[in-house]
Amino acid sequence: MSAALAPLRHSPFRHLLTGTTANLLGNGVAPIALAFAVLDATGSVSSLGLVVGARSLTGILFLLYGGVLADRLPRGPLLVGSSLVSAASQAVTAALVLAHSAAIPLLMLLAAVNGASSSCYQPAAQALLPQTVPGESRRAALALSRIAGNTATIAGAALGGVLVAAIGPGWGLALDALSFALAAASFTLVRVQVAPPSPSPGVIHELRVGWREFTSRSWVWVIVVAFCFLNAGLTASFTVLGPAVADTTPIGRTGWGLALAASSLGAVAGGVLSLRWRPRRAILVGCALMGLTATTPLLLALAPHTWLLVVANFVAGVGVEQAGVAWYSTLNEQIPEDRLARVYAYDDLGSYLALPLAQLAAGPAVLLLGLHATLYAAAALILLATMTMVATPSIRALAPKPAQPLPVSEDPVLG
């Protein structure tokens, strides 16, 4: 088997890959199904915002605690528990929708439960992956995982649209519940050797330890802060400004959908490329390639043509995936394994905070500055964040460590 596919030799990785892919496939369906379920029940965009916001809020509030749990508890069983809670919450949501009993307060409560469970899932899954393969195969394992995840997300979104149109949103939510149950079944089969954690002096202490680990390396916190601003520019462009331009130009909604799909396909292609290509200064190259994403707001302002956006978004998607693989593989190399999930949690917190802030600020910015000026501002934000990362000495100097393989076992030791 080639080096690119070597991680598939290891059953812990195969089971983790199956579980995370099933999870992402269902979650590709869920946003479309939930949106139309709420709109069918209430006809209110405000009600939809309350339901979606409830999930986002609890996801953010519990994220750091999820990182602590993922560093203190066996990660495999934690993924099983998180997936089962998510399966149950989505199954109840689906039943309510199918029974036409979807009261908004109850949907908000179920969405909040789902958000809290996902806050444990994400850091645990990210930190468990490097434990499932030898050190020399970690980058390939990460690339394969991201290829499968991106593909599942694309397929899930397409499947969600078909299901909602053909048989209704309730069945889409039921499929999401089933995907979580399948993921839980796969996670029960993940077996890795792990050292038992030392006694914990408490959550606050654990968070402080994770914070010191996060802030002690300037390249880590500089990239997270820069991506917070970069993600704000991208989120505003893709979720608010882009649709506004599409509705007033020949791009139209179909053209904008093609542009978004091109970005996702570019990410899949970028994952395939990362299996074969690893520059020595991978993190520096990845940070620099993020500057390609500024082409989206610039083209929307200067040349709003569908074919240009499709090409630019595909190329930018390739670059984004190089940055993602470089970032996660470098964290896996540089951060101690028993603190990795907490660092991932701080990273995710920085990324997630940017999303609602950007979406809330985009509308007032358009009213104050105008649509074109806001697009230029979004592009400038992306480019300034990129240049900050590229100019940071610790990022420029960062090179990969020699691989230090962790023991990988087929024996039934839960991790």
C-alpha cells in the first residue's frame, strides 16, 4: 500500500474515519432539513434564528470544557457518548417534526443539547486521530480524514436538498440521527494505547494549563488570532455579501451556488494534493495560501461573473485545505498529546467567535459604507491577516519535527 494510503492499514484509524465521515454526512443534511422544518412550522426567519442560535451558543459555552474532558477522559468512549446524545436529540427533533408538534421552545432546547454534545465531540475527534496511526503516517491520516469529511459534507448537503424536496425535512433530521448512531457504533471499535491521566486538580486548573500551552508558542496564538479576523472577512463574504451581490447581478442564486460548490470541490482536490506534497515550511506556505481567499470579495466587487468566481473559489479551496492540513499536522507534532484537545478547543473558540460577529456586523457595515466598500474591507481584512501570519518570525522559522511514533495497538485498550 502506498504511503498516502498507509493509515488505512490501522483499524483504529479506519473506525475513526468511518465514524467521523458518517457524522459529517448527517450534519451536511441537518442544516437544510432543520431550516425548512422550522420555516414550514412557523414561517418565521426569527424563529429559525433562535433555534440555530441556541445550538451555536451552547456549543461555544461548553467548548473549553469539552477540551478538558477530551484530555482527561478516554477519547473513544467520550466520542461514543457525545454521538449517542446527539443521536437522541436529533431523533426526538425528527419525531416532533414528523408529528407536526415542533414547538419552537422545545426545538431550541433540543438544539442546545445537540450543541453541548458537539462541544465534546470536536476536540476529542481531533486529538484522537494522531493516536490511531504511527507518527510517520499522521499527515497522511489527517489528509485522508479531511478528504472524506469534505466529500461527506458536500454529499450531505446535496442529499439534504433532495430529501427535503422529496419526502420532507423530518426525514432529513431522522437521517442525521441515524448517522450519529452509526458514528457511535464505529467509535466503540476504536482501540488505542493511552497512558492513564494523572489526578486532575480541577477544571479551572486544567483550563489554565491549556491556556499556557496555547499562549507559550507565539506561532499558535498569532495564527488563531489572525484566522479569527480572516474568518470574519470570509464569513461575511460567503453568508451575507455574496448572496446580496448574486441577487443584483447576472450571477443569480444558481451561479452563487456553483461558486460555493467550487470552493468545497477545491478543498477535496487540496486534500488529495496534500497526500503527495508537503513543503518543508508547510505552515508558512499554508498561511500564505490563505491570501487566495481574498479573491472572492474582490471579484464580487470588481468583476461579478460566475465563471470567474467558480475558478477563483476552486483555487482558493485548494489553498485553504493546504493550510488546514499544515495547521493540524503541525499542532499534532508540536503540542504534547495530553494537552492537545485543550489547545484545539481554544483554537475552535477563536474560530467560532468570528462567525456570528461577522454575520451580525456585515449588514450594518453595508448600510454605513455601502456594499462595494464593505467587500473591499473584507478583502483587506483577509490580506492583512495573511500578511501578519507570513511576517511573524516564529511562523517563518517553524519546521517539522522528526516523527515520534506513538504505539498503535490492535489490542482492546479503550482510548
